[in-house]
Amino acid sequence: MLRPGSSIPVRFLLIALKLATLFVSLLLILKFLKKKIILNDGLKIYALLQNSGLNETLCKFAAAQSAHETGGFSSEAFKKRNNCFGMYYAGQALATGVKGELAYYKTIEDSVTDFVRWWILKRNKIFSLPLIVNSIDKYVSFLKNNDYFTAPENEYLTGVKHYYNILFG
């Protein structure tokens, strides 16, 4: 049956509408599942960081950084190498070697411990200088100034802020 003045059958329009509704529903479900994974893994990393002795603010920033570094905990580095922070093998104490270009860890806990060691080492080198890391902007600047990442600082900052808002916003 055709609508008056139309060459498309009403039945086809109804089927198309149902398919579009189904597609949107699936996209929403996928978005929800991805957010759940980010929250689960991000809060696990956050808890491990808290156990390391870093202050709460730093733990939140580092957990958001971890989410950014791993593409929302979906990267191969995270899943197959237990690398939570995109660490390259440069003598990290707990890295067991390199797979691809990134360090490989036996456990996520080892990866978090190595990151905390890196943070403390860098912090102690400039401890005599005033350093207040009380904002994500300052945190990312600290990382950039210590050659942690090569991406443009504003891009890295945007990514860390995005995941911070998902985890703690």
C-alpha cells in the first residue's frame, strides 16, 4: 500500500523505522558497556594507586591517564601486556621485557607499581622546586616536562580530562 503522493510503501517505511530504532538501541547498549568497562578497570587502577601511597588527587589523575593511554582499557598493550600506562621498556623494575614497542608486565599490579616508581623518581629529582600538582593541567604539564609522552600537550590533556570525567566526574 502506498501513501498518497508517495512512491515508497508504508510497510517499507515502518520496517526502516524499526531498523533505525534497533540500530540506535544497539549503539546505546555498546556505549553503556564500554563505559562500564572503563569504570571497572579505571576504578581498579585507582584502588591500586591508592594502595601505593600517592595522594587521592594524584591517584585520580593517574587513573584517568591510564584510561587515556589504553584507549579506555581496550588497547592491545593493556589486554595482552598488562601495560596500564603506555610505558616503554627503559629499565622499568618490574617489566619483564618488550612485546612490540611497549613494556610487558606479568600483572596489572606490576605495571601500576612501575608507574608509581617512575613518578617518585621524577618527583624526587625536582623535589627542591615548588611543585603543586592540584589540577589535571598541571599534572599533564609535569608529565610533558618529564618526557612522558610525545603527543601535543593539549591533545593529551583533552584525553585525560575526558576519562577523568567518566571516572570521577
